[in-house]
Amino acid sequence: MVILLLSYLMKLKMLSPYPNFKAFLALLRACIKIKDLEKGCEIHAEIARTMFLQTNIYIGSSLVDMYLKCGSVSKAQEVFDGLPDRNIVTWTALMSGYVEHGAFEEAFHCMTKMRQNGLYLDAVTFSCGLKACSGMGSSRDGYDMHVEIVKKGFEMDLFIGSTLVDMYAKCGCFMEAQGVFVRLQSRNVVSWNAIIGAYIQHEFCEEGFSCFKQMCHEGVCPIGSTFIYSLKACGGMGDIRKVSEVHALIVGTCLLQENDFIGSTLVDMYATCGMLREAQDVFDRLPVQNLVSWTALLSGYVGQSLGQEAIHYFERMQDEGLIASDAVLLACILGACIIIGNLPDGQRIHAEIMQKGLETNVVVANTMVDMYAKCGLLLDAQKIFDEVQEKTVVSWTSLINGYMKLGFYEESLGSFHQMQEEGNYMDSSAFICSIKACSILVDIHKGQRVHGDIIRLGFLEIDNCGIMGSSLLNMYVKCGHICEAQHVFDNILIQDVVS
């Protein structure tokens, strides 16, 4: 394609100093198709030799579009600023490019400027504006635009309606998204996808799956993203029967051969529902086993605490020439090493992580803390922990547990109090560890302080297994405070044989 483009350009130069503007439009479209910025710049230089930029609005719009699609936002803005006349086409081309590059505020600013210049906004412009609101998460601006859309009679436009549903959903306004969808006079796969995606985004998985079934019942053929949404709904419900039902529908299409992500999602959903045999079967039948599908499979084994199997398949993946360059995959394998206490493999994965420069990834770093702490290498765990920019409750609890496991009770309590002082979210496991440390140290004052925090945060009210209550009871007994122990016993949710 590049050779043909160059050949065509040379012919233009030889045949005429001023080629037909249609030829330039075709060349710019070719550059967009192959994302060739260098050739696009050459064509721009040729166009500059003519008067087309001053006389033909379509040439200017196409140049703006070419630069944006080829990744040069600054050049697109430069061309746009130099145009003598800017109409709805050029403005919308610039807006669309900004949206595509995630520059949502700049796209929305374009719309404001268009209004100021007295331009009539069409359906395409409104669609770009709604996408900008989605990206900014600005439901207020989206609502104002919706009012304008209704006034101009665009709400019943299928494309605008679908974009409105998507905008409201992404801004967290689920009822508004549903209201727009219900008012649509006709619905295609885009509008169905928007409402199904809205349900899934808000964790209404049953409603999302019902929409999927209704869509099929109305004769609208699902596309790849529809199947992915429906599978996520099944995973959210934990309904293996529905996963199998969607799987059967997918088999009736060619999508498993054409869409890698559908296969990976199927593997992930079967694994999420604990059906590893089915996940493995789908995986083995995939035409292409990429990093995404491997990660889905390995995560399934780790999720079922089958660490040895996960490491086995990870080694098989490497034998097949795939390089583990994904942070999620490497964190998953570290999780497998944690399950079986495999420190040598964990250290090997750590070396790979350092080699790939992924040690600053939050998930990876926190999993490494957990791995070293559970394998008893607290100095290594503490060193990595100190370097983590975004410490999570998992990394804090891993460190607290690690100190407890090796008998460093003071250090365990010190980490717990530091976690509190830094304003981190506290979970039940961190509190239980701190109570046990107070029990062993026979430190009633720190124990009472922890007890007060537990009551303040309401953890005893959700202590369905009675572990926290029993731990508090044990702490007061060990510290010789029998009256407090009796009070805890009388108020715990579960008075089992342990308590």
C-alpha cells in the first residue's frame, strides 16, 4: 500500500503541478488507512503548493482528520488554525480526533467555540460532544446537551440515542440511561449494547442478561462486544448454566475464530465460576492462545488455589515462546508461588519483573510484598513495601501477618498503627492480627485501643464467622480482664465451641 501511495504521488508530480483535489482526498484517505504520518506530511507539502487549502473546505477537513488519525494532534490543530474558513465538517473532524485521543476537555471546548461562532450543530457533532462528556464524567454537561438535542429533534436518532444511553451510564446516571433507551422508537445492536453495558457497569447482572435475551428474542444479532457483556453478566451472577448457554450461541457464529477477546472472556468466566475443566477445554480449542487467554486460564487455577498447576501452565506458555510482559500475568504467577510457598520460582519471577521494569506497578509490587512476607523473608518484603508508591490493604496486611508469623509482635503492631495513622482502609484480617499480637504481648492498653476502633468501624456487627469476637475474647482472657471477656462473649454474634 505504501509503495502504491508513493507511486501515485510521483505520478501526480509528473503529470500536473496542480492535481485534482479528489486525488489528494484519496491520498489522504490512504494515509489514514495505513497510519503513515510521514507520507501524509509529504502530501500536505504538495497541497500547500496549490490553492486548495484556501478554496476547498474538504481538503482542509481531510488534512485535519489525517493528522489526528495518524497521531499528530498538534499538527491537526496547526492546520485547523490556518484554515481561512471553518465549517461544521472541519470543527467536527477536530472534535472527533480529540475524543479519539482522550482529550475530552479540548473536544468539549471545540463545541463551545462552535456555538460562539454561530454554527449549526448536527447529529455527528452532538455525538462527539456526548462522548466528550462520557470521558470527562460530566453528567451535568451531558444533561444540558441532552436538552439541546431534544429541542432540535435529534433524540429519536438511533445513533444519538445510543450515545446518550452510553453517556449517562458512564456518568453513573443509570435511571436516565434506561429512560432514553425505553423512549427509542427502534433499537439496533449499538443501542442494545449501550443499555446492556450500562447494567453490567452498575452490577445489575441479572437485568443485563435479561436485556441480552430480549435482544436475541427481538431478532437483533449480537456482535462480539454483546457476547462479552453477556458473559460478564453470567460471571457476575456466578451462573455456570448461563455461561454455557451463551457459549452455545457463540459456537453458532464464527466469533471464536475471529475474536480473540471472546475466547479469553469465555475462559475467564468458566474459571471464575470454578469450572476449570471447561475453561481448559475452551482454551485448548482457541485458534490463537495469546497473553490475555493465558492470563485468564492461569488466574482460574490460582483462584482455585491450584498453584502448582498454574506454574506448570506458565512454564508451558514460556516453552511455546510467549514472553510474560504483562503485569497482571506476572502478579498472578506470584500468587501461585504464594499458594505453594515456592520461593525460588517467586524470586525468578521477581527477577523477570525487574528486567521488564514492572516493579513499580501497584499490583505487582503489592503481590511481591505478600510473597516475601508469606515465605518468611521479611527484610525483602519490608524493602519492597517501603518503595511501593500506592500501598493497598493487601500489602499492609501481608506485612502485618508476616511479622506475626515469625514472632515479631511489636513490629506487627507497629505496622498496624502506622497503617492507621496514614489513613488507610482497615480490613478485618488486619484487626484480627493486631488483636492476636496484643494477646501474645499481654498488652491490654493497646488491645483496648484496637477494640475501640473495631466498635467504631462496625466490624463486630458483620463478624458473621465469629472470628473477630473470639479473638477479642481470647485477648481479654490472656490479659486477665475476665469482666471485659464476659462482656465481649455476651455480645458476639456467634457463641460457638471456640468462644
